[in-house]
Amino acid sequence: MKKPTALRPRRDENRPAGIAKNILALGFVGDGLVALVWPKRQLSLWMVGPKPYQRLTRAVRDRPMLVRMTAAAELAAALWWTRRIYQRHGA
């Protein structure tokens, strides 16, 4: 029986590009997980970061549930992306 097309590795994308995408996706997984568990601590890291992040941090500082909802969406998207990467490279 043949494997479904979605599970076969694509030959037009090289392995180093897949590895780089995987590292980036796993970074998003970690960031989403940390923000989901410790939203205020995660926000405190950005108080000294770039100005756009500082403004965003001040705007949501007292709304940990909003941060958690955003983190859950980030985590779900990152896991979906990671699964696609694995499917494309036959992992």
C-alpha cells in the first residue's frame, strides 16, 4: 500500500532549510508554553526589549488571561507547523 502524498518528503526543499524551520518552530513552541504557564514572568522579559514590545507589554501587563490565550494560539500554530515540517521531510 502506498503512503499518502502528505507523508512523503518533498524533494524540492533541502534538509538544511527543514532543520532551520524546525528550530524556529520549536522556539515558538517553547515561547508559547512558557507564556502559557507564566504569563507575567514572560512579559517581564520584554520590559527592557525593543520599544514595540515594551508598548505591547505595558498594554497587556494586567491581563494574564489575554496573554495565555495568545500563548495558546501561538503554541497550537507552532505545533501544527512542526507537524507539517516533519511530514515534508519524512521524519
